[in-house]
Amino acid sequence: MTTFSLESVYGWYRNLVANPKYRWWVIAGTMLYLFSPFDIAPDFIPFIGQIDDAIVVTLLATELAQVLKERSNTFKQNKAGQPVAESAAPVDVQAVEIN
């Protein structure tokens, strides 16, 4: 049985933002969630309604800052003529479960 945890959702979101293939889809989906009237906690509820939006914005900003930091470091290494270390970018794999 699979358990649901906030840590697993956070890891899933981080991996999607880090993957260039899905990054813009995640950003668009996050923006759609923020401006959508359908939330986990509706915005018309004072304070509680804004908490989920604040968490989502913070999560997106943190992950985008990390992506930009990595890109900046890569650019600086390329400019200095140093070899660029390979990143630990996610790899898409077609996996089949064997019973």
C-alpha cells in the first residue's frame, strides 16, 4: 500500500520543476491553480484560504531560484573555460513491472 505524505508531493514537484521537459507545464499549472477559484482551501475563508496559495508560491519561487542558480553556475563555468559537471537531471524511463 502506498502512503501519501507532503514530503512525497514536495519531491515530485521538485523533480518536475527540475526537468526541462516539464518545467513550463508545472509553472503554468501552478499559475492556473493560484488564479483559479477552486483551491484546497477557498480564498474567501480568511487567513486559511491564503495559506495554501502562499505555500504554492513559496514552493515555486524556491525551486525556480534553485534552477536559476544552477544555470548561472553552469554559465560561469562555461565562461571561465572550466569543464561543466554533469547535472543530476531526471531521466525519463519506460519501465514495465514484472511479476
